[in-house]
Amino acid sequence: MNKKVLIIEIVILVVLTTINFFLFFNKNQEKQCNTDNCVNAECYLSHEISLNEEQKLQYEKIKAKYQQQAILIADSLHISQEYLMRNLMNENQDTLKIKEIESVISRCQAELLHISVNQYNDIKSILTPSQIPALDKLFSRIFICRPTCNHRKEDAGTHPHIN
């Protein structure tokens, strides 16, 4: 696998994992999200997309559907990454074992990405056509390797560069 692609995938998955952990551990502030002017992390998506009350309930169900899965996979990813590092630091590296660990890490990253794509599609299905551009803008910040890829601000990096 191309090293550059692997690095980009790792960055994307680390960002997704961080967001999932952040949302999970800020669950205490859920009651504050019922106000119209909330902007804390728990209701950021609701605020940015202007979800109505029914959509907020649907979104909470979607989020709950994927959150526990993502946490378990992220835990496995973290443990595998630590195990990989221990093996890399070993003077007598076992290249077969390292490749095996790399494979586990890649599977975890792929699963996290798959969860994010499914979550995006599920959220999109509860939105009105006028709300979808806001969702696209939010998720483009997650899926596109920003800021390292230097995407344009005007399209949030949703249109590929033609160079």
C-alpha cells in the first residue's frame, strides 16, 4: 500500500475516533442541548444543520446505533497500535508479526470509516434537501484530510483540484 495513502487513512481515522470519544465523554451535557441556542459538542450537528425536534430524536437514535460500535473498534485499534509499537521497538523484529498487526490496524480503520459513511447516509436520510449542504460541509471536514491538503475554503474541499 502506498505510504502516503496509509498516512491519510490514519489521519482520517484518528480524527473520526477523536470525535467519537469526545462526543461519548461529553454525554453529561446532553440536557443543555434542548435550548435553541446551544452550540456545545453534543448538539453541534443539530445546531449547524438546524434540526427540528423530530429530526433531533432521529439523530440521537442514529448516533447511538453507531457510537458503541465505534468505541469498541477504536479501542481495538488503539491496543493494536500499541502492540505494533512494542513490536517495532523490539530489537529482533518479527516482520510477519508486524505485517499481521498492520492488517488488524487496517481492518479497524476500514471498519471505522465504514461506520462513518453509514452514519452520514443515515443522517442524510432524515434531512430535507435544504439541510443536506450543511451536512456535506460538516462531514467534508471529517473525510477530507484538512488542513494538510490545503483545500479551498469556498467549497470545503468537496470539489477536487484540477491540476
